[in-house]
Amino acid sequence: MSKILVIGHQNPDTDSITSAISFSYLQNALGKNTEAVALGAPNEETQFALDYFKAETPRVISGASNETREVMLVDHNEFQQSVPDIEELTILAVIDHHRISNFHTATPLYYRAEPVGCTQTIILKLYKEHQIEIPSHIAGLMLSGIISDTLLFVSPTCTDEDIKAAQELAKIAGVDPEKYGLDLLKAGTNLSDKTAEELISLDAKSFEVNGKKVRVAQVNTIDYMDIFSKKAEIEAAISRQVNDNGYNLFLLVVTNILDSDSRIFATGSSAQVTEQAFGIKLENGEAFLKGVVSRKKQIIPQLTEALSN
Amino acid sequence: MSKILVIGHQNPDTDSITSAISFSYLQNALGKNTEAVALGAPNEETQFALDYFKAETPRVISGASNETREVMLVDHNEFQQSVPDIEELTILAVIDHHRISNFHTATPLYYRAEPVGCTQTIILKLYKEHQIEIPSHIAGLMLSGIISDTLLFVSPTCTDEDIKAAQELAKIAGVDPEKYGLDLLKAGTNLSDKTAEELISLDAKSFEVNGKKVRVAQVNTIDYMDIFSKKAEIEAAISRQVNDNGYNLFLLVVTNILDSDSRIFATGSSAQVTEQAFGIKLENGEAFLKGVVSRKKQIIPQLTEALSN
């Protein structure tokens, strides 16, 4: 029997990579033969967590059907965010905290989604339900996922369950969640060695509404100028992606993790729709979004609504 | 705040109706304001269970958006099996044991699916996870769902978890699962007062493969002749449905619950595909399928495969 691959989404973030690791560990403890893999190299934030807790970096794959027939998905379900040959594979399980869209299976499966801030909060429940002990390095990775997805508990996606889970995991991992959390998030804002092209691809998601192709990239920072000082290069990189992929809207969301605000930069034939979506006025394609940090709760639904009209 | 409606699938079977009741009870115990409703009147089997355990028959609705914005789905997810105005509603939760198909949401939700024989087996876990006590009449209804969906534990969809859940629920309900189970299943085979039209609509599901419209109706019996003695009327009723709805294949599956076999009757321009799907030869549109009792495991996947070629 070939291994079951446990896979997070493309442009993996910390939740995606660490959830693959923690869910694979759980499945193996329950007798399955699984391996956590990733659809891209860890970003700086994720690498910080992997190094801190001395965990192995998951193998990067670009397809799965050459080595297995069975996969489990974590932190995503939409096929366009998954391994490109997903349609050829049997999906045994999904653990996720997103909407369900562009997803279907031929047979019944295990699907566990909850409207919480992080996949790891759900995975912690699964460890408890199966009474499997969590090793301290796995707990540290799980905590990292929660801190990353909730921006240290300030995102509107963060629930009481996420906070309680983080506290519990921090205890097992032996770290102070606030102190470790800020170090983790800061590590993710070190983008000095990234090209503009890499920067707008680090954490980007695509979707379609009403025949319009939309891509929303998000970058965390502790100083907007770190990003906007490179605006000309970034503009050029976005224009290339818009042309190459036919996006009607490319939205770059730059989030200040210390102030919990964002600045957006909108490009494409549908860029104006952001004015209606967020009740703002674009200036040179830019605008400030006070209190906005969550793509899932404060960006995608508003864009979807505005594009549906 | 209007009530959240808890809804099973169209042409409701015992699992669908009783899962709406048991999940609604659980949600209300957890502080939500929900009501179990149904997309059709209970069949004879379900009515037997409702009467036996002195439970109220859920209100039948044909749409939900006139009275609520929020629903929870049990025992199904595919929109064509749900309330007709499902696209206008927010789906807060899904508890199911089927494949996922033609399903999508705009926002994150609670989704719990497991590849077990019955929705009630999953709902029992939820009661335990939330430490909510199950009243004996609810336990009886939950047991009825499991017996119905697994044909008293003989269906290949039946798992060890379903059997254990049924034993546990039978104890709370104070019934002998084998004796009560046979009475329940027999009640469902009493179709003497049904017209041919009703008979082929009692438990029927539609889907599309490769542009072909397929409908698979299933009827339980303890004597094939109860059904096939009315073949002329049934044929006429099926022909009407094929013409009215443009089905390429209408498959009637008559399952003998005592012998755990089925006879099928295939109509429509794609009727021949059943020969390839099940490795049989149709005679006057009919064939015998030894050991076949599960539409989900032994009919739909084989038809889907054959129609995909």
C-alpha cells in the first residue's frame, strides 16, 4: 500500500503546513500510513516555527497521482487551491475551516469543518476524541498555526475555542503564547529577500464570481513602507500576473499586524468594485481599510457580494 | 430571531426524518432555537417509528426562505435533494454520510460527514461530545434511522460504529434491536395502498453523469411479487416520469430485506448501461442482483462509472 498523502493548500501558510504535520501524526497514531507533504516551500514565518520546534520540513510535491491514489486535505477544500491532479485522487478526509466551494467527491468521506479561526483548533479536538497524546513539538506547531491564522488572536475569525486551544497547546509546548506569537509573526514580515513576484504569490488565493477571475494576495508587515516603498516593482509584477492569468481583479492586501489594519492595492478591469465592496475611494489604486485583517471574513465576502450585483 | 430549520432530504426516509428530529433536539439543548421539518410526509416505515416512540411528525415544508434565513441540513448535501430555495439560505451546519456533490457555501460552516452507514451514528457522537443526555424516545428514533439505512445491519454501508451505536441506543430506548428492527422494516414494505406513481417516488434520488439524467428509486419488500405483480402500472408510471423529466435512465431497485438481494427494472434511452454497470443481462428491462441492497455503495458508483465511459 502506498502512503496516504496529507496535503495543505497551494502557497502554503503556517496553518496549512503545520496542520498537515499534526493531522498526519494523528492519523499515523491511529494506524494509518500517511505522510505530510506541502504544495510549496514554507514561508519565513512557517520556517521559524519549524526551526523553533525542531520539526522536519515537509516534502514539496507538485502532483500526487504518481505516488498515491489517496489523499487527505487540510486547511482547504476548493480544488483550484489543491494539488493540480486532485480530480484523479480519492479524498479520504478533509479538515478545514473555510467555506465549501468547487469541491466534490464520488464516494462518502470524512469531512470535518467548523467555523473557527484555525484548522489546528479542530485537529486538537480530534486528538482529544481519539485520546492521542500530543508531543510537545507537535503542540508547538499547532499553536503556531493558530497564532498565524488569528494574527495573535486579533482577527475577527478568532473564536473563544481558538484562544482556549492555543492556551492548552502553549502549555504542552512550554512557550508563552504572546511572546512566542509576536516573534513568530515578526519572522513572517521579514520579506527583505523576496522579489516583488514572490511577495505577491506568498499567500494568494483565486476564485471566480459572476465570470470574473479574482486573486487576493495578503502580506503581513510591521511597517507599510516595507512594502509600499517597492510599489513600482510590485505594480509591474501584478500587471504581469493580471495579463498572464486574465484576472479581472488582483487585490493586494498589506496587513499591519501590530495595528491590525490593512492597506489595499487594486489592479485589473474590475478594480473599481473594491470601492463599493469596502465603502472606500481608491487613490492611485490604493486605500486604507481600518480594522481589516481577515481575508476570509472582511475581504472575500464583501468582494463576492459586490461582484454578484 | 426566526427559527433555524433542520431539514432532511426530499422523498424523506427514516434516517432523514429522525435525524432532523434528533439533531434539532441536540441543537436546542445547546441553546439554539431550531425546528425539525421535512420535505415530504413520512413513509410507512418512518410513521411506524414515530408512532412507536410517540414522537411528533415534523411539519412538511416546500420552501424555507419565507420563514427563515438559516438552515441546517441532515442526511444530504446535494442541492437538488434539498429544499428548492436552498441557494437563498445560509447553511449553518451539515451532518451527513454521503459523497459531497453540487454543494457550496459563501461562508465557513459546521460540516460533519463520516463514511458510516447512517447519519444518526454521527449524531450520537455529537451528543456524547457535548455531553447531552438522550431521551429514550429520541434514542428510539435514532435507532430506527440506523436500522433503516443499514437494513438491520446487513447493508455493505454498515460499519462497526453503526452496530455499536444501535446497541447503545436500543438500550436507552428499551427495545430489542433485532425484534423491533424487523417490525420496523416490515412496516415499510406495506405498500398495498400506494399507487404506482407513489411507489416509484417514495425513495428516489436524481443525479447527472456526463450529461445523462439518472433517477434511482428503491423500494423494500419481503416478497418481490408484491411489486412485480403490478409491473404494467409501474412501467406506465415510470414512462410518464421519464417523459416529463427527460431522464436518460430510470432505475427501480426492489430490495428483498429478508434475503438481502434486489431485482432491478431499467427504463430510458441509457437503460442498457446497467448491463455493463452490474455485469448482468436485462430481460424485459429486468435483472436480479445477488447480494445488492445498497444504492449508495452497490448501485450509484457502478452506474456513475459505466456512464462516465
